[in-house]
Amino acid sequence: MRLLLIEDDRLIAEGIVSGLKKLGYHVEHCTTQNQATSALSTDTFQLLILDLGLPDGLAIPFIAKVKSAGLDAPILVLTAWDDVDKKVAALDAGADDYMVKPFDLRELEARIRVLVRRHQGRQSDELQWRNLTIDLATQDVRVDDEVVTLTRREWLLLKEFMLNPKRILSREHLESVLYGWDSEVESNAIEVHLHHLRKKLGRTLLRNVRGVGYILNQDYQGKEA
């Protein structure tokens, strides 16, 4: 799951990026509204985390602007301003939730899960595909009743497929989920991770749509005996 963080405080941003990375998220970081506008024009994110007081101005008009432009992702405001008028203005502009600094990372992550769950119309943090189940809160992966251990990158890939069960995900999209903007990616890195997923969860897990990408296989039958 790719998130966009718009935060000009370096220490706070580093803490959020590092903490959420350990919890299985990929976070891209911007410091200004202009940078965020550019990022949103070229990339897709499942959620925005936004500070209101940014170097290029109060971000409430920015919220209204990106929402009116068709941004579908939820927006979580994270700010030091504990001001009812600003909270109301941000929510009226299109924000979906509001947290005041200082905050606990566990609460932030829980709110992220709730917002994405609501956005996708789900009732729980468990996602299921045939006899494969993952829990977004605990990061447990089970095939039937057997727990399967994945690496961080394998988990990120599987979560992206499970959150988009009927969508073909391109190789470029999967690279952005794992590596982000600034990393050099070996040409066969995605194929290696997908090979390991199939080895652990079953060779029928994914279907390769030649020239387009990969999608969860309708005929998935679980792990081979």
C-alpha cells in the first residue's frame, strides 16, 4: 500500500516513514503542496497524510483543490493545530480524518487501516481470496488453517494484490510499491519476489497477463501437496 506523506518537519517525517515501513507500508514523502501536486499528477496513492501548516501555505485550500480534481484517496490530516475551526474547515474541504500532534504511531496506523477499509467498503481487516486469508492488522497470512511466513517485500506484494483483487498490476506499479521513487531496481527483481510468493502460497496464485502485468488467479487452488 503506497501512502503520500506531506510534512515539512524532517524528524516527524522520518519517524512516520520509518515506523510505517516496519508495519508494511510504502511511504513517499513531500514537504510542500507543490511537490505533492506533482506527485499526485504522476503516481497513485491509497491514502494521503497531510500537515496543515506547510511552507507554501495553509493546506486547507489544497485539500479542496485535489478533491475537486477527482482525488479518490482518503486524506488524513496530521497537525499541531488543535483548533476546532481549522478541524471543521479541513473536514469541510474534504479531509476524512484529523489527528493532533503529538501522536502515537499505533493510533496513526489504526486510523490508516480504518480509512482504507471504509473507502473500500470492507467490514474488517481480513482479506480473502479463495482459501488464502491475510490480516492487515496482524500481517498474518494463512492458507486454509496453515500460517505462512513472508518477507517484508513478499508481504507488500501480496497485500497490493489482495487490495486490488480484480485489477491487473503492471510491473512498474509493483516496483513503485516495493521500491518507491529513488531506488535502483534490478530488471528481474519483481519476478524473483513473485516466484517466491508462488513457491510459498501455490503456483496458481497469480496469472501473468502477457505484456500487461499480473493479477490474482480466479483458479487459485492453494498450496500444492
